[in-house]
Amino acid sequence: MTTLLLIDIQQGLQEMEFYGTERSNPHAEANCSKILTVFRQKKWPIFHVQHCSTNPESPLHPSKAGNNFHPLVKPLDNEPIIPKNVNSAFIGTDLETRLKSEKINDLIIVGLTAEHCISTSVRMASNLGFNVTLISDATAAFDKIGVDGKRLSADIIHNAALANLKDEFAKVMNTTTLLKELAD
């Protein structure tokens, strides 16, 4: 069985000044919404992961409005929410137990950000034996300052994160390809 795992698609990740100076893929949330709509129509399992930062300054701290889900992917009452406070959706949560109890082997993963919680969760899911498909344009990344002090663009960070996961930890495809596969 296949499930959709939406990771950290929260309003706080719109607060650019906290995370960097630029973000790749401004359409990530819209693509996540398209995929979510198909899963809802087919009544397939969906899990929302919510980062609840322990840093009171973080936009994702539970006391801040940024902790709320992005309006394009707001969970329905019957869709489980998995709160976490580390990069992995599997550490300190019951996600693995829930997936295995529902006999879910295949994960479609979307969300934010490619270089942090997506990368960590994809690697861990693969190491736990799940078959992972990561949707490249339903993720995004922020720019970073490298060890040499030079800024690395958000697009470079995003592409590098996807390249590091591709084939070894996940099958990587875009939204259009996934939606065509789901329609078959």
C-alpha cells in the first residue's frame, strides 16, 4: 500500500529572513496540494508531519503562527498529524509503527526543506525498509553559506539535496510524472 507523507509544509517556512536570502521552487506548496488532492479523491492514506521547534525564536515553535500548516495542504479532521521536534519524521514519533500497522510499504514524500527534514526523513525511511518516491518539485530549499564563506544558491542546495538522495535512498520524479502514474 502507498501513502502520502507531507513533511513540514508550514506557514513559518515562508519567513525567508529566518532561513536564508532566497528559496528555490516557489511552487512547491501548490504541487504538494495537487498531489494531496489526488490522494484524497482516491481515499488513500495521508500523513501530515508538523515540525514543532524547541527553539522559541523559530517560526515553527508551537507558540508561533508559523507552526500552522500552509493553507494549501491543511489537514482534514480525519488525516493524522505527526508532531516532531527533530529533522527526522521517524525519531520520537510513532510514524514507523503507524505505517507498518497499516501495511504501508511505499511512501510518496513531499514537503520542506529538501536539505533538512526531507533529506533526513527520506534516508531514514529507506533505511527502515520503505520504498520511497521523492517528488522533486514538491520540495524546496534555502540558500546557504558554504564552509568557504561563499553563498550557495537555493537552487544549487535543492539540486544537490535531490542528487544525494536519488537512486540510493529514493526514486525521484516530478509532480507531472507522479500524477500520470497515479492516474493509470
